[in-house]
Amino acid sequence: MFITSLLHISNNDHNVSEYSPSNVRDRPKMASWSEKMMQLLRRMNNFHLPGSSLESCLRFEVAGEQVGWIPPKIASVLGRFPTVFRPYGSAITLCSRLDTFESRSVAVDDVLQELRREATFTCLIGWRNEQYAVMPRYCDPPFMYMERAATSLFGVKRYGVHINGYTRDSSGNLNMWLARRSLTKPTYPGRLDNMAAGGLAAGCSVRHTMVKECEEEACIPPGLAEQARPVGTVSYTYEDDEGVFPECQFVFDLELPLNFQPHIGDGEVQAFYYYPIEKVKDLLVSEEFKPNCAMVVLDFLIRHAIIEPDSEPYYHEFVAGLHRSL
């Protein structure tokens, strides 16, 4: 019989333990959980808060269109490369000779490679050799490509795809598959994550990326992954020592057969867990979860009425915090 209480799958694909859900409807606990979730949302949208670098950032413009935000300390370094970057009022733009997609991409990459060799910025230590498209909006044609690890230096918007893998039993009870990130991941190693997720590389479609990540990370057959439904986006902007991170995640829900188990694929995941939805809710505000993945699951809880406006005092704030865009 398939175990629906709690199932943990590691490299040995076994290790089962029991879980007894606590009374999450208890009001004092709810208030504490709600406050912690609000703290997470504020942290993931701190670029909008008083005291952030927003007012001091320079606009990053390409072909007359704003595509990002550059903090002053990064702008001063870019000033060393006047044949590529030039100041323009309260903005930094590319030199006029860089007027094609290829010339912009090559010139900026040359600068980034030099900064990488100098170890000027810590974010470049995690160089991915993965190109992201740079454009004002997702619907716009890209002006250039940029190395994924460098996008935070320019506050360029990054896109990704996240998949909620879940089941619903005959009584309507929801369970969700979570992944634990590999300890070798350059960001948030060992943290809990959505069942599958990945950045949206230049030239790849959202659905193609969704199917690819399902297959690579969780060994989900393409035919099953194709059943996933697009359910919206989660957007936020935060800043830290490595720059500004405007991000938008395309979210999919994939209802899985009760007897299906994901398996470790490309090594980016070290284990999978199968939890009752109330246990997942509790984990969201722990230090175990990768923050943006917690936001994706919060969105799932709202859409599936696990969190409702009459019982959650911060319902409106939650919804607003999941869809904050520059």
C-alpha cells in the first residue's frame, strides 16, 4: 500500500517515518506562522523597503530602454570600461557603437570575464556558463545575452520555472513532494526546494524548461510532465551584497499518481520528501526552505484554499507580496 503519511526518498530510495500533524488551526500558532511568513516576504521584497539602495541605484539602459538597476558601488567599477559603459544622467548605458545584439553581448561578456579573473565580485565565483536574455519585459525581444551569475550586478530581471508536484487521495487530502538541494549547489545548498525548478535560459521556452527540469532533476517522464498546468507567476525583488535581484518564476502544478515517486537525476537534488500539506506549510517558515521556493508553495496554499481570507489575517498582504514587480 502506498504510504501517504510521510515518505522520504534518498539515494537509497527508502527510509520511511511517521508524521502526526499538529493543530495548525490553533490561533496562537497561526499568528506566529503568519508573522514569520510576512518577514520572509519582506525580506524577498526588501528592494522596495525604506533604506534600500533603490533611490541611489542608477538605471541600466540598453537602446533607450531600462533593463535593470545598478548599485553605486558596482557603477564605479564599470567606469573602468569607458569603451563599453558610459554614464547618461542618472543612468548607465552602453556605448553607441554597441548597437547590435551580438556586439552588446560580446562586449559586456569581455568585461565580465575580466572582472571574474580579478575576483572583483563574489557572485562571479559561481559562474554558470548559462546565458540569460536581457530585455525590458518578458514579451520584448532581447537586446543581448548576459551570464546568469552576473545579472545581479546590473539588476537585470531573471526568469525561472518551478513545479509543484502533489497528490490528492480519495478523501481529498493533499500531499506534496519536496526536494532537498544538493550540498554542492552554489546557492542555498542543502535547503528544501520545489520538486523541480530551474532558471529560464536564453532561447528556451517556459514549457520546454519545465519538462526538462522535471526529467533532469526528478526523473519524471516527459509524457507525465506534459500534464503540468501553468498556474501563474510569483514575482519579487530583493537586494544583498551581490546586487539587485528582480525575479519572476513561472509556476506549474503537476498532480501525480499516488503510486509515483520521483528519483534523483542530475545530482542537483540529494533527496525527495513526501509530506502532508500541513507539514509543508509548517516548514515554509523554517530556515530549511529556500526562500523563493517557499513563496511558490505559499502561492499553492492560497490557490488550493489551504490558506483562506477569513482565517488568515495577512491574506491580502501574502497575495500582494507574491506579485511585487518593479
